Amino acid sequence: MAMGFDAIVVCALLVLAVALFVSELLPVDAVAVLVMACLMLSGVLTPKEGLAGFSHEATVTIAAMFVLSEGIRRTGALNALGDLFIRVGRQSYWQTLILLMPLIGLISAFVNNTAAVAIFIPVMLRVAGETGVSPSKLLMPLSFAAMFGGVCTLIGTSTNILVSSLAEDYGIRPFGMFEFLPLGLVIFVAGALYLLVIGVRTIPERRRRAELSQNFEMEGYLTDVVLEADFEYLGDSVQDLAEEWDLEILLVFRGEETLRPEKSGLVLQEGDALRIHGSAAQIEELLQKENLVVQPVQSWLDNERLTEDYSLIEVVIAPDSELAGRKIGDVHFLSRFGARVLAVRRRGRLTRVRLRDFRLAGGDSLLLTAERGHLREIQENRSFVVVSEVAAQPFRRRRMPIAIAILAAVISAAAFDLVPIVVAAMTGVVVLLLSGCLNPQEVYKAIQWRVIFLLAGVIPLGRALEKTGIAEWLADRVISLAGPFGPVAVVSGVFLISMLLTEIISNQATAALLVPIVIQTAADLGVDPRPLLLAITFAASLSFMTPVGYQTNTLIYGPGQYRFTDFTRVGAPLNLIFWILGTLLIPVFWPL
């Protein structure tokens, strides 16, 4: 085709968007909004067309489903299931696995699977300790089972809702609540059998069953020093000493008290014990100081004077966290959260010194020392997923039946076509508010705004592909390559392309870009577009080969102490199995 100016602009923006998605130079939502703005500035789309993504049925429905999932979480329903799982599944590793996969799969079919996995990470760490296995052997099956369950229903993943709504824009009947179930069950059973027979045997034991400071290998980076009578800095402030030594003083032990070093007017006294965080070289220098007794720390709890006012916790930066991209020093952890960052684990590598300039990313595991009075604040902050066992949050357990009934009513209304899914979901949100299951502030916090802005940006890009004729041109390329082998080969090709794309860019972006192309492909071939659309929905939600292709994998990456290649080793065979199953069964369940 001879490309006009608009088509050239869209092609350039498409290449730029994919390059930025892959390189992660900018957050995915920022990339999407940038593309949307360029489409309007260039005149390819009118302002009404460019901004349509914000009011699109898919965007509104997905936002409402985030809130409904939060209602379930805030009333303690997921934690109640976690407590039940601990009681039943602690007997043996294999019993735990057999119970885990159907339970997390069922939850993920109806509740946001990222929230479900976040709740179950500390559960898995506790069960691992009681069954004597490495947590790495449980966390990857947890994430994978959540993905298996998510493809079984319309609301199981945001991708399913997105594709259904986009299809409706083209006059295609939207998907039913349980239309995905036949192939979804096959995928669940096949995936569970693979993990039980082969997969878990190939998962390495990465995380040790040890105290947190040992898991982050803090030996040599923490030490206690006791000040003797003639120590030269007695009478000086604690902060002056920290600056002089270029070290971080975490706590001051004085008699039976444990004091915060930043306390106003706190000066050094004879007999004070200081807990210090620094590099091995810096601590080695302390050995040269006079009138200091150095006591190396092997464990955070080595000093028996450490009271229960302070604790170590491990948190993961949520994939959609507003902290992603910011330096640790700019976040001001101590003033905002009453916590200090001792170490960061990213992609298997530990950073324990010069943390102020460390730029955070989604999936980073942080070792924090925090006052217990601030633990609830950290737990409730959506920027973190707390993976350590800490005191239970206060839940609105008396409203748990209401939240469950609301979700069930939304599912039933959509399943029986009483009202469109967007109407059912929005009504459910209103009832959650009126019943006191959530307050307005919690509703706003529940919505993953990065996902919403991503959708608002990529939906217009899909519209631009169709409007400028690029979708038709790409459809012709698909037909020229796979068409001679028949429609089933086209389904197979769409499934494979979707699966590979979602490993490197977001699953929502993959779906939004491919929907107009496959609808045009189906029209050119003279076949029903439904099987091709279902190939996208299933493939875009089955990302096993990398830790960054799907949010649940990102969440377990740090706590499991996995390497990037661990996901490829375990996940690549799964992707191959599901590609074959999709190729063979989609045309059977949804004839072309």
C-alpha cells in the first residue's frame, strides 16, 4: 500500500511505542499517553477519538473490577482463605501444591490475581518454613496457577475484558462470563499436571530458609559498636558522628532503651551501643578507632537489647507503584514510613551500600527496618507488597458476606445477560461504598491508575491502525504468510505472536494493538473473528517465560530470589504446551 502522511505517523509511533515498552526508558503508562498526544497533535485522530480511551467501556469496567477486588481484600476474605490454607497445607510440600493450585486458580478467576498473589506470598513463605522446602519451590507455582485461573472467566484478567469490549466496538457480540471456561479448564488442568510432574522439579532452590538479615546477606554490613569512656566523640550528636564516619546509624541502645538516632538532642554517652549499617570496608575502618568495642552482627536479633519496637520486614515494590523510577533518597522512607532501607534485591543482585542514589523499579525487594507503629501504614500503602509476616491488618470482617454477595451479584448479572458487565461492575462499586465495605479514599487507591492510563493511550492507537489502513496492510501480511496453510494456521500464528509480544510489552497493549488487525484478517479470510480474538485473550494472559511479562511474576521475582533464566527454564515448555493446545482446541470450541 502507498502510505500517506497519517499512516507514516502511525507506523512511526507504533515502532516508538514498542521500543519504549521493551526498553523501559519510560513507564508504560507514560508511553501510552505520549502516543495518544502525538496522534491528536498530528491530526491522525480528533480530540474526541484520542480521548475516547478514558471513557471506553473496557477502561471503566477494569477500573470497577479493581475496586470490587479491593472490597474482597479489605473485608479479609482473601486472608481468611490464607489462614485456612496454612492450617490444611502445612503437612507436606506435595499436599501444599495440590491444594494451592485449585485454590489460587479459583480465586483468580473472579478476583484480581495480582491482589490474590500479594496476599498469598507471606502465606507461602510461612508454609515453606513449616514444610522444610525452599520458598522458591512454592512462589512460582503460586504465580503460574493464578494465571491459569485468570483465563477461565471474562473478569479473570483485564485482557479478557479489554478484548471483549474492543470486539463490541466492531459490532461483534461480546464474550460471555463463562465463555472462556472450556479451554480455560483444559489449560488449568494441563498446566497443573505439568507443574506437578515436571515443572516443580526444575525450579531451583534459590531462597534459603533463614532470618531476613541472612537472606539479604547482611553479614559484614551490620555491626554494633560500644562506646568506651575515652571515646573522642562523646557528647557529640549522633548525626554528627554518622556524617563524620559516612555511615548510617540505625539505632542507639542505651541501657534498656532503644532510641532513634535522629531524635532531637540525642548525644553520645559512654556505654551507648550503636547499630551501624555500611560497607565491609567502612566497618573495617572502625576497627582502627580507639575506645570502641566492635561486635559484628550475624542476625538482626543478635543484640538482646533490641526491643519489639523495631522489626525487619521485606517488601516488594508493586509493579504499578508511584515509587518506581524514583531514587531511594528522594522517597524519604524515614519521614514517610518510619523505615530505613538496608538492602535491595533486583534480578538476583543485592545492593547494600550507597542506597540513596538507587533508582527503584517494580519488582524490587527491599529489606526495611521499621518501627512497629508504622507497619500498618506500610501494609496499607499500595506502593508496597509486604511479604514478611507482620501483625494482621484490621479488616471489616463483619462486612465480608456483603462484599462476597456484591461480587457474586455482579458475576451473575453479567453471566445471565441481565445488564452489561460495565453496568453491573459500576453498580457493585456503588453498593460497596453505600454498605461501608470501602470508603471513597480506598476506592481511589484501589484503582491501578497506570493500567487505566495505559488503556487510555493504547486504545486510540488501535483505532489509528484501523483508521489509516495499517491494520488492513498488516492483515494482508498475516494472510500471505499463514493463509495458504488454512484458517487454523492463522489462529496458531495469532496465538504465537500474542504470546511472544506479551513477554516484552504489557498484555493490555498487546491486545489493543492486535484486535483491529485480527478483525481485519478474519474479514479478508471470510471467517468468524471470534476464534482469532480468543487466541489473543488466552495467549496475552499466559506469560511464563520472563519475570516481567505479567505482574504476578514480577511480584514473586524478588521474594523467590529467582534468576531471569529460571522463568525461561520452567515457563518455556508451558508456553509451548499452551500454544499447541490453543491451536488444536480453539477451532474446536469456537468453529471458524
